Amino acid sequence: MARQSLLGDIWGFLRVRKVWWLLPTIIVLLLMGVLAVASQVPYLAPFIYALF
């Protein structure tokens, strides 16, 4: 049996259980994670800080 990725598992859970209200929460959490990682890059930090 092929091993699924984490995102594949989450997508399967959303599709089978029909809990589409979780999708915006997951997207916001992913965006916050990307923002946290991008803020550690020195040449991107001034642009990110300007957003807030």
C-alpha cells in the first residue's frame, strides 16, 4: 500500500467526513506558517514587516 502524505490525508479526511468548514482554518494556519518561515529570511523581512 502506498504511503500518503500529510496533505493527502487531510484532504481525504475533509472529503470523506464532509467537514469543509475546517478548510479556511487549515489555509490560515498554513499561511501563518509560511509567513513565520519567510520572516526569518533577512532579505524578505522588511517587506513582511511593512505589511503589518
